[in-house]
Amino acid sequence: MLHFSGMMTGTRAIAGTIAAAFTAATLLISTPAEAKSKATYVEIDMNLGMTTPLYQDMGLALSYGGMIGIGGKLKFLPPRFYFMAGVLHQTFRTQGSHALTGESFSARESLLDLSLGLRIVIPIYKGLRIYCDLMAIAAHHVSEVKRDSIGEKKSVGWLPGGLAALGVQYRWHRNASTGIRLEGTFYGPLDSAAMKMVGLEPEHNAKLVLALVQAWYF
């Protein structure tokens, strides 16, 4: 009987330990109904800003685009993590005279950046937050030139690259925030036959974008 009673006591202790562990795991994984009702998992951004040029003699260009992401907050960790996809378009223009022939020309360069990567959002105070984007880029690159002796020429191709961005946003509503972001984009080698025909060479393989961002959350 003493042996049986000891077995029962041990069984109850094991069952109590399992129940306590299960309860702790449930509390760790689950969230209260009120918190769940306030949680958002999808972010949609609209961007409008200015972009620095890649080619010499070209000025700043208007940039516009958007991003969409899905993610959220891990329990007991302040940062939010989002898997983001984005698109950004910009067009640069210039005109001048060819350095050797003196012929006048006009040139246009368009970039359509397709991006995919990670966003980390860190709350600062109330609705104020900062974030960092680290993304891979594939850019559709179009160069068009017009010169009297050669007519119109176009070069089309794809550029691989990467993007790093820092942003600040103020979430003034459960479903909306407004902010600003600065991003740097780095591309592979630029090789445009059309640009070479008018004597234009790339100054570098990177550009900066400063943009206003309006975001919505669902």
C-alpha cells in the first residue's frame, strides 16, 4: 500500500509538472483576445520622393512606388519583423552637345526597381518607430537617346543589386502611419550602348532616394 501510495504521489507530481509546462507554453504562444483584435499583420506603403542620378549631367528625378509586407511581433520581443516586396520607378533626363562632334542630343534613363527582403521595425515612444530595410533588387533599365546623325537608339536590360534603407514613421492611427525614409541602392555594372553613343558615362553604380511614406496596416 505504501508503495502504491508513493506511485500515485509521483504520478500526480509528474502530471502537475506537465500541466504547468503546458500552461506556460500556452501563455507564451497565445495572446489575449483584446491584443489579437488590435494586431495587424499586413503593411502597405506608398512612396514619393527624389532620386540621385547614375549618369553624369543628369539631374534629380521624381521617384514613386509602393511596398507590401506581411509580418508582426514575436511575443516578448520589441521589434516587429516584416517580409517586404516593393516597386519603385524613376526617370532621368538630360540634353546637351556631344563632346567630339558638337551635335545636340537628348537622353532619357528609366529605372524600375523590384525589391524583396526584410524589414525590422523598432518602437521608440508611443507611435514613433524607426525601421531598417535590407533587400535584394532586380532593376529594369531603359536608356533612350536621340541624336541627329544616328536618330533614336534604345538599350534595355536588367541590373542586379541591393538596397539598404532607414526610416522613421509615426503611427497616428491603428491602421495608418506617416514617415520619411532614406535608401541607398547599389547596382551591378552599367553598360548602356545608347548612352555611349552620345558620350554619357555612369558616374557610379549607386543612387540615393529620399521619400515621404504613407503606410496602412491591416
